[in-house]
Amino acid sequence: MRVSRLGIFIIILTTVIIGTNCSYYNQILARKYLVDGANAYKGRKFEEAESLFREAVSRDPEGKTTEGRAAQLFLARTIHSRFIGNRIEKDKADEAIKEYQRALEIDPKDQSSFKAVANLYENLGRDDEALQWKTARANNEQIPPEQRSEALTSLAAKKNNCANEISDTEATKKTVTKDGKQIFEFVKPADEAEFQKLKQCSAEGLDLARKAVELDQNSDSSWSYLASLLIQNMRVAEMEGNKDAAVKFKSESDDAKERFTMLAEARRKKEQEEVDRKKAETEAAAANKKK
């Protein structure tokens, strides 16, 4: 049976119209479930909120709309909240991780979901998975450099803690008098394995911190850990009797600390300006109501 061109056109047009209407209908429903879910969440009715957010997600599982993306993120946060409310339910933590990962599949730049997964892994004591998660983020060239820098800084912080637990003890940190002044002198730990661990954590941490700073020159946190890890390497050099290297690391640390101080002060100033702005807006709105 032959079908006319007009008939084919009508079939295609009808399909498009139905598809468009269906998409719009799903978007409206997703928005409704999203609003209802948000209200349930505010009322701490997390089980109800989870059910509503799942309904919203089902209307746009690929996150093509704003409603779909928001629903996926709120679903993950709701399940996360249920785990926080009852940490015995480890399965809720795993569910939250999976939902956050889905949110990141939709929006790889969603830093809040990345941090939430890292936090969950650490709270569950799954340090190896947390390390893999952060390392993958740090190496992901598809996301903004400042986000990679933040992941690198988090990894550097772990290495700094590792080094400091060995270098900052009564056994390794001695108080001595030099030129009439009391100063700290660092000596090797008695256990050679501990010293090798200190060297490894200090060196690896410094490498991570340098990479973090390269990716984001304006991160005060990155500069802070760079300064700290340079000090850890200074301590190692001092323990090995390498005075020239110790002096070099100390000088670099002073420069990094100066940069950190400047950036931190600028950030605090900006944050205070934002607080003052919001306060002024609130006061102005209150004054207008009285008129």
C-alpha cells in the first residue's frame, strides 16, 4: 500500500507533537514532585522526601532538565541524611554514594557531590576508596583546574598529617639553645621504617601540593599545605644533616606562607563584604515594610 508524502508528514508531525507534550508533561510532574520532596525534606520527613525525589528523577532519569538534575542531587542528599540519622544503616551510605555518582555523571563539575562521596568513604573507614576517588578527580582533565587543585590539596593534606605524626613528637622534636635562643631541632626517629615513611609522605605530599598550586594560584588552602609540606621536607633534611637543603625548604616555605596569608586575608575580606551586603539588603527590606 502506498503512503503519500502528506501522510508521512502528518505521522511525523503527530509523533513530534506527542513527544513534545509528553516531555513537557514530565517536566511539570518532575517540578511538582521536586517541590513536594523539598517540603518533606524541610520537615525532616526523609523517607517521604526520598520517595518523592525518586518520582521526580523517574520523569527525567538522564537529567536533561533543571528539574531532573536537581531531583537527582536532592535524592542523593536525602539518602545521605537518612544515613546520618542512623549510621547503623550502612546500606543507606552505599545508596547515597551511588546516587551522588549518578549526579556526577549528569554534571561532572558538581563539586558538592564529589565532596559528599569522599566524606562518606572516609566516615565508613574505606580510606582506600576515598584515596582512589580523590585521585581520579585530581587526574580528570575534563573538570575545571580549580576543582582538580582542590582534590590534590585534599590528598596533600593527608600526606602532611602522615608526616607530622612522625616529625612532631617528643622523640624527634627537641628544644635546644642556640645563640641564647631556644629553637627546635629535629632528629631522626629511632625506627628506620618510621623515618622512611616520613620521607615518603613528605616527598609525595610536596609533589601533590606543588601540582595543586600550579592548577590554582589563588587557592589559599593549597598554598597553606605547600608551606606545611615544605616544612616537613625541611625537617627531613635537618634529620639527615643536609643544612643547605633545610635552609632552601625553609625559605620556600616562608614565601608560600606569605602568599597564603595574603590570599586568606583577601578571601576573608570578600566574605565579610558579602555578609555586610546581605545585612544591608535585609535592613533595607525591613525599613521599606515599615513605610
